Amino acid sequence: MADVESMFHQVRVPPEDADLLRFLWWPAGDLSQDLVDFRMMLHLFGATSSPSCANFALRKCAEDNKGQFSQEAVDKVLHCFYVDDCLVSVASDEKAVSLYHELVVICAKGGFQLTKWISNRRDVLAAIPEGHRAKDMKMLNMDQDLLPVERVLGVEWCIQSDTFKFKIVVKDRPLTRRGILSTVGSIYDPLGIVSPVVLSAKKILRDLCRRALGCDDVIPQTVAQEWTSWLDTLCHLEKCNIMRVDPEDQLPADDPEVKKAATVNAVQASEEADAVIRMIHHFSSWVHLRKAVAWILRFKTWLSSLCQKRRQQNRALAQSDLDVEQQRCSLEKDMETFKRKMASSCLSVEELEKSELEIIKFSQRKRFPEEFSMLEKGKSVKGHSHIHTLCPLMEDGVLRVGGRLSRSSMPAEAKHPIILAKDLHISTLLLRHVHQKVGHGGRNHMLSKLHERYWISGASTAIRSVLSKCVICRRLNAQPMS
Ligand SMILES: [Zn+2]
């Protein structure tokens, strides 16, 4: 985690726009003289436009210099900054150190200096010069001292235990609606982790509203008692530790739901012709489906490499001078070691991406068999096809939208998104996934995110159905009870 030093002040305002940032001041601070008109030549703190302009400059700097750095470092600048806060999570210490070096240089190219570095890994911290570390990290004895608690986008992060915590400071406020509202509002919980606790206090507020009490009226004795007992329990929140885990990419490899389903479905697949369709329908989450298929694909590779290994071992042992029993023992021991080695690793990003493409290829072939056969013959799809207007093309066995955007500078996936039909189960799963990714955003937000990679004809109708069934959206959009 790092911070861009005085980010807004690193970005100049074009002279023709500087008139928007005029202000009056005394020349050289001499109050006896007449006020003079000044213009800010840099973006200033407090202007609504500054975060957006400064971010644009940072992204432009990454894009302009992308040839000199790894794609990952460029992607981190494009996607892992929240205004001046850089929040990056990677799988290994080595990767973190190499990213640290790249990010410092790539940002420096645009005049941005990354400071206040923090990491929950001591080896990574040790690789960062003391002057670049956050204040509490500077004088740290790496072998003995505990890592401190820092604030990350307003949330308390205990670096030592890598957990999120809550710091509760209850100020003395009057026993009125205004006082209670102020205390409840001071609990900062953007992720909604402690909503069940806050709910009790909100119910007290609702109760006071129903009694039609004014903002500064003294509240009744019974409600006051209820409120104080809630306040007394609030300090327990400080003992609450929330593990920091990315729900999509870092679920444990032995996730029981996924592993069990993968094994069961692998057995079914050999017995039933439409087992794959049944398996797809078995899942209600795109992330879990993707993982299950990735496990099945790995299981398939395991089986074939196990057979191959066994054959090799058999050949090698047959040429040795061990007796039959010794050969058997040696073979079993070798195979056990081999199996353990293969079973211990987690799924990789490449495996997940491959599994996603396999699911899509399978679903597209089932849904558009005629289109596939035409394209495989090198012909274009027939006029009566539902996807004729999309001028589909086939790339590595995947149907994509054709069109005239091949020369544009858009990302390749957005130029030729993957075609899916709205009545497929995976389209529903995908839309639900997109809906969660955009933070339960509305239809247009979902469509723009979806079109970065996929094209579902009639997506608007499908999205409406997903939105109407989303429990969280229904709860958030519900009218208060009268
Ligand atoms: Zn929703």
C-alpha cells in the first residue's frame, strides 16, 4: 500500500483553463496593499475536478510508458489506485518487491512520487528504503516489533494479523435524536460488516421518529435506557477481527463445495451424455462454476499424467534388479509422492481463464451448431440466424462479434466481445456476477461492464430479470414501512 505525495499539486492546469481557478490575495502577503487577482496553475485540494484530473494524468503516464514496464505494473496503475491511494495485493513476496520497484519508477515518469509504503510482509518491508515507508514503519525492528494498525480507505487494518478491525470512540453527545444520529453515523463501516449491530441503534432512531420527537427534544426514559445499554455493548466491536480475503481469487483450494461438486460431476460425466449441461445448471454462481470446471480439467490432466508416470515407472523398474515385491513397494512409494506433489497446489489464474473459455465454447456449440458449421467451412452465417446482424467470427473456437472496429484502439476483447444467448443458464450466472462486480449497480452500469468482454443479445431484458430477483437490491430499494 502506498500514497502519491501531494498528488493534485503534481498536475498542471492548462493556461486556458486557469481562469476557472482565480482567487484574490494581497501581493506578497502585505495586507496594506490592494487585493490582486491570482490564478492557480496547479490543481488544488477541495476542487471537485481535482481527483478526476489527477487520476487522468496518472493513467496517461502509465499508458504512455507501457512499453518500458511489465503489463502487470501498468495494470496496477490503471486499476489499483483510489485517487492517491495505491492498494495492491499479490500472491508472493518476490512479486510484491518487483512491483514496488516498477511502480515507483512508472509513477516517477509522470512526476508522481509514491511514499508511505506499507506491507503486511516483513520481507517486502525490508526491501523498501526506510525513507519510503509509512511513519510507523520507519523505526521498526523487523525481527521483534509487532506491525502497527493503519487506516486503509478509512477502515482500520491490523497489519500484524492481516485483519480489519473497528476502532470505537464514543463521544459525549446529548440524549436527543441529533446526538444519537451523530453517534450512529460515526461508525464507519463501508462493507456493512457490522450492520447487524448498527441495526439495533437504527431501530431506536426509527422509534423516535415515529414518536414525532424534535431533533433536540429530550428522549423518553425507556428509550434512553435502551440506548445506553446498546452504547455499553459497542466496545465489544473492538474485539472483532475480519480476515482479509478476496472472495473470488483466494478461496481456499480445498473449498468443500467446489471440490465435492467437481468430483461428483466428473463421475457423472462419463455416465450421462448431457451431464455437462446438468452440471452447469447445478451451479448458481459463476465463480463456483468456473472453479469446478477448472478442477475437472485439472483432474483430467492428472489422470493422464498419472497413467503416463505409472507406465514410465513400470518400464524403469522392469530393467532394475529388484524382486517383484520390492518393485511393487518402490512403485507405490513413488506414485504416492507424485500424487501428493500434484494435489498440493491451488488453482492458477490461467487455469480459471481456460475453464471460462471451455464453458463458453461448450455452451456456444450447443446453442449455435449451425453457425459453427458455416463458419468452420469458411462461409458467413445465414440470414435467418439470430446472430446474423452481429457478423460473427470464430477465433480459437469461440464465437465473437465481428464488425469494423478492428483498427480502433479499444482493448481486443471489447472490439470483438464473446457472443452468448440470453436464455443460457451461464448468461444468467454471468449477469449476476457482473451485477455483484459493479456493486449492485443499475442496468446501464451492468451493460457497459458486460460489453467489455461479452455480448448477450437482448441483455436488457435479461438484466431486468436479474435485478428484480436480487435480494440485496430489493432490500436497498424498498420503501420504508408506513
Ligand atoms: Zn443487486
